[in-house]
Amino acid sequence: MSTTCLRTTEEFALVYNKTWLHAVEEDSADVEAYRPNTYAFPPSRGRTGFSMSPDGTFRLFAIAPTDGLEEHPGRWKKIEKDKLHISFPNEPTEGFDLIFIAQSAEFLKIKKVPTKAP
């Protein structure tokens, strides 16, 4: 029998089932800031983001050619305590690793690292 312990961890419980949008105004160096889509963001020309579920589902939101959001469905897998590998099996979108620097119910600091699948 296989286990799914890499996906059902509670370490990311605060992140699950929310749409997180890039708060570019709060970025620092190579660390990106994210807030829930319910946050009162200042005006912007568009925001990218993501959401993830405990079952391994990941959705990347990119700015579409028509200025709306374009969804790219993917998968996440825990590879270290605070590091996930994100892949897009049926999409041309490149995978990457997400390293969680800080997380709370209202704020995330993450580092995106381009990488090949583990």
C-alpha cells in the first residue's frame, strides 16, 4: 500500500484552499511576498498567484493576454520540510521549487527556484 504522507502534512495547513496573490510591493531581494486574494491590495496592473490543496493539486495563476488571469493546473510534492516541487504534467509551463521562508494565515514569503523534476 502506498502512503501520501508527503502531501497530507499539516505544515502547509495555513496555505491550503486559498488563492494567494503576489504582493510585489512587499518583495525583498529574491523573496516574494503573497497575500490572500481577500486582502485590500493597492492598485496594480495585474497580479499573479497560486492556490494549493492538501491532495497535491496546485493552480498557478498567470496574467492572460487579455489582462485577466490564466490558470495552469499542476501538482505539488513535498521534497523537504519547507520546500515543495511544483510540476505541470499536462502544460508547457516549466516546473519550479517553492521554498517557504515564512507563513501565516495572511502572509507568505517564498522563494521560487527554477528546477527540473526530482
